[in-house]
Amino acid sequence: MTINTPPANIKDRIFALIQLFLPHHFLSGIMYKITRIEILWFKNFIIKKIIDIYDVDMSQAQNEKAEDFKSFNHFFTRPLKATARPIAEGAHSIISPVDGSVSEVGKINNDQIFQAKGISYSLEALVGGSPERAEFYRNGYFATLYLSPRDYHRIHMPLSGRLREMVHVPGRLFSVSPSTTRSVAGLFARNERVVAGFSTDAGAMAMILVGAIFVSSMETVWAGTITPPRGKHLRQWSYDTQDPICLERAEEMGRFNMGSTVILLFPENSIEWEQDLVAGKKVQFGEKIGEVVTQKQAGNN
């Protein structure tokens, strides 16, 4: 069941209107360079400010001090201590791939995915405009997970899977904050994104990494940095099953160099979300958010 977020208010709409006129990629390009500055006093100052402003819990990080990081980007993509995130048990358990909060979660209505009160967007557009790719998930399930600046920014596998394809879809870089999500129609199908398609015990699974303003770089463990460079045309990679790329549940699959949103897609009759997985809920990497529906369970429904 999808729980509606509050509707957009006048402040949300003004914020969205301002963003329409911003040079998204130019600003993100500047931020890309700033976050990689290695001047000690500068990067230490910025890291400490972010820790204070967003109340970042550094006790869970492998390195806890600003001085321990080579640059702001190294801080932002910091690894956690091995014991920081227990992984939910259960062969059929689906785990959260990230730390963050649930923007929305629920069923896909044919081709429409719920974004916020009064706003839905096209599944086909989200996955890059391919009817064949969208067909895997029509009437299936989605979860939209938002990462704030204070969160851990590495992305992990919700289930074990074999990589089938990856698509880079160019687009804008609107903010993906809750206020923008409530006010920009089709936000996640308009922003730049990387769509990774896997084969899993639940069938097809898509992990969609959505870029946002000041998020100028997304990467995966198998291909490295996908953006930048940027382009105006869709790029697609298929992966040879003779030499498969297989990732285990909880294994790292990618990261945001700055924060954004991950969208999970599953086919119809393949999974069940946890009952308490609702809009606004905080989640951590490793906790159970759903379960694969076995053939026996499916037959009883």
C-alpha cells in the first residue's frame, strides 16, 4: 500500500520554479571539482561543517575524523565499520540497499509509478524509453529511497543477482529533496540516471540510480564512473552471460559521489514489501524491507 506524502505547498512550488532556470550541469560540474580539492585546511573545513550541519554519525565510519579523508568526496563516500550494519537473515529476505528514507513504495499501476500526491510518472520513461525493458515491471512493485546529505552513500545489492544490462539516461539534475518530489512532475523520469538490470530469485530486478543537482558523478563496481563524462544520447551496455557479473546480496554495487535517490523495481507477483515500509520511514542498509514470494506462496494467493 502506498502512503501519500503531503501535497506541494507554495514554498515547494517556488523552489521548483527557481530550479527550472538553473544551469544544472554547470553547477554540478563546479561541485565535482570542489569536492575533489585536497588542500588540507579547505577540505577539513568543509567536512567538519557538513558533519555539524547534518549531524553525521561518524562513529560508524571506518575513519572518524575529517583529517583522515583525502578530500570531501572521500568523506562523502566513506566506508562503514564491518559491524555497523547487520544484514537481515533469511534466504528470501530483500534488504535495503542504502541508508535513507522511503519517499514512496507500493505497486506499479500498469505503466504508472506514484511519485507524490497528485503526481505519477511513466515506468517506460524511467527505464530509458524501452517498452521491452518496462514490460518486466509492469504492474509490479517499486520502492523509492531518498539519501540525504547525512547518509552513507554506498549502494548495495538487495538480493543476489546477475547483471544483464546497464543504461545511462541523460537528463536534468533537479533536486530530489522531498519538497521537489512533491512539486516537479515526472521528476525521476526527467533527471539523469543509471538503470542497472539484474536477474534474481525474484525474477528481473532494476536498480535505478537517480542523479540530482550537485550530484555530478555516479559509479558502479563493474564499470567505474559512469558520469561524468556526460552526453545527450542514451548509452547502453549488455553483459555477456558467458562471463557473468554476479553480485551477492549486501555486496556493494555502486555509489553516489554526493547524495540522491535509488529506485527498486520488481515484477508482478514476485515480492511482498514489509508492512511497515511506508513513506517517511527511515531505513538502513542491511535491514529487511521485503521478501521474495516463492512459487508455493504465489500459488496460495
